[in-house]
Amino acid sequence: MMLRFPRPRRPNLRVVLLLAARAVAPVPALAQTADASRIVAVVNGDVISKADVDHRRRLFALSTGMSAAPEVLDRLTPQVTRQLIDERLRLQEVQRRHVVVQDNEIAGAIREIEQRNGMPDGTLRRRLSADGVEFRTLIDQVRVQIGWGRVLRQVLGQQTEITDADIQEQANLLKEQTGQLEFRLAEIFVPIGDPGQTDEARKFADTIIQQLRLGAPFPVVAAQFSQSQTALQGGDEGWVQPNQIDPTVLRVLQEMPDGAISNPIPVPGGLSIVTLHGKREIGRDPGTMVSLRQVFLPFAARLDPNAPTAQQQQVLEQARRLSGSAKTCDDIEAANKASGSKRPADPGEVRAEGVGAPALRQILATLPVGKASQPLIADDGVAVLMVCSREQRNLGLPSKQELTDRILSERVELASRQLMRDLQRRAVIDQRS
């Protein structure tokens, strides 16, 4: 397993729920039979039923677009069962430490995801139910993710305080590697707790890789099945230096093209599946960082360029007036608030070179600071942008906050691994065939 882990932050539930925004073939409803209540495992007295396993298998099939045929779901059963056992151990520790995750926190997180994906309230529940997946399955997963993160903060205690000396040591390590390649990657970690499980884990990893190469979103699959803290960010490891990567994984990364999915890579404790998003030289990555504000004025209906409606013409005229009158970024922010737009006025700093749309990339690179753009027309509305600042930076040098996040990430991941090993060692687990 790699030694570098993503920034600890609030669980990125978006990657858990992306499946709800994808159009996939419906999964048949779970059969209501006595077999569904059959006990699959007992974890310190808590029962995991066949129905629990079935719903989690179907959640994975739905998220990846896999067939829900019985023989396909059966291949997932061993790994899903072990995942549920580990999840139950985490939940028991959350409860033992009296860490409370309120229902309204989970509901709020799910509502936030629905809003981010432009879905009305309740869409997730309806879609999962229609595909034979109990909504409770998703709620339980989210509850454990939030609670486990809080447990790890308790375990770390004062170690969550990162000192200036810690930051300087990390900066010195990076400086020593200036000019070497570093890698932007994401990972799915499949654990192997017992050597006898190696063949089974490899078969499961092969199933994951097959679905990824057929187009399943890497973040969704990582959120469902990666047993690393990176799962909360869809497996995203960020930029990782060579000395922080398992040597076997490093050799694979050095040969991989961007966007490729690796075969299963044996690492300590299990198997690693990685995808590469980019390579760059450490300490040498010049880029243009742009701070901007935006207003988005939506159309009531999709635009037909040959026959715009009266409302669409009014929206375009409103955008033109704003382009002529806005003089500061505060003006743009106020206009966005007045419009009631659900899109944020401040999207955060943007790297101009990384913007995919050539026209927008050109605007961000050339629009004078403090000057509103002309209306940018899309089929769902009109946007007006203003560049607030534009700065050339060496993006290969992480900020103090990024170094702080990196150190804390490593501590959180190590705490998670150690605590899970302790829980597994002490647990009484009766797994039944």
C-alpha cells in the first residue's frame, strides 16, 4: 500500500452517490424470501444477513453498470461480506466511543448531493428503491464513514496539531527531490487479511478492473470497495512523490500512460489498483491561477437557437446589461445572489491551462482583470464572468496548508490501519457459508 494519503476532510459523499446520477438498466427487485434473512456472519454479536450482502452487491452493480445476474453478483459475495464485517467493526467502535452521527447530518449530506447534481429532493431514494436497493444500505454506509472519521480524530488527539517543524521537514524532503517525476493518481486497495484469501481477492480485483475498463467511474468504485481512507475522496491520492510510493507500484506508474488502469499490483497487506492522471517534475510546474466571480442566469426551457423564447431573450438582455454595468467582482457576486442562482459566485481558484473548453480557457487567460465578459450562452442559461486576479505560480511547490494536510493525512491513515488491525484481532467473528 502507498504511504501517501489524501487530505483528511469531510467525507466526499459525492463519490459514494454518483451512481444515482447515472442512467443504468434497472436492477431487479430483491426477492422477498426467507433466504434473505439467513445469517451470513455474526460480528461481536451483531448479525449480517444475506439481505445485507445482497443489497450491497446490488449497490455496487448499479454504480458500475454491471449485470445483476446471479452468477455476476455471486462473484462479489466474498469481498462484500468482508467489507460489511469491517464496516460493522467500525460502527461498533463509533458506538463504543459514543460518537453520534445525527440523522439530519446524513439527510443534509444526501440533500447536498442531490442539489449538486441538479436532482430534486428525494431522487436518490426513489432511484435506489426502483433498482432493488434499500435506501438504508446507503444511509448505513454514509453513517459509518462520517463516524469513523470522527473516531480517528479522537485517536490522534494532539497529533492533529501540525507544527512548523513538521511542515519544514516535509518541505525539505520535497526540495531534495526537485526535478524528479511525481505522479497524480488514484487508488483502489483490496485488502488480503489471510494468505488463503489471495486468489479470491485477485479474482475480485480482476472484476473491478474489468468494470473500470468498460467505463465504470473510478471514484464510484473506489468509494464502494477501496479499504483505504482515500475511498472517501474516490481513491484520489493527489500528487505523490517517488519516496512515498510502494516500489512495485512506482515501477508500474513509470510505464503507464495517463488515464490507464493498472492490473492488480501486490503490495503489503493486499492488492493495489491505480489509475494515472498525470506526471510532472517536482518543484517545476508553472501555471496561471485565476480567481473569478460568475453569474449564471438560467433559461426556463432548453434553448433552441433558431427560436428563442421571450424569457430567454429577456435573460440575454439582462446579461448584456450586467456585462456593461458591473465594475468589480463584488458587483458580480451581488448580481449572482440577487438572481437566486444555485451555482456559486466564487468557484474557487482555477488553473487556466487546465480548463477543458478552449473558448473558456482563452477568456480566463486574456480577459482584463476587473472587466466583465460578454454573455456566454449555453443551452440552459447565460453566464457572465469577471477575472478578479491572475497570477503566475510555480504549482510544483505546495503551500503551507497543502503540506499540513499531507502530514495530517498520513497520520489519519496510519491511525485507521492500526485501529482496524486491533479491532479485527479482538473481534469474535462467526462467518457462515
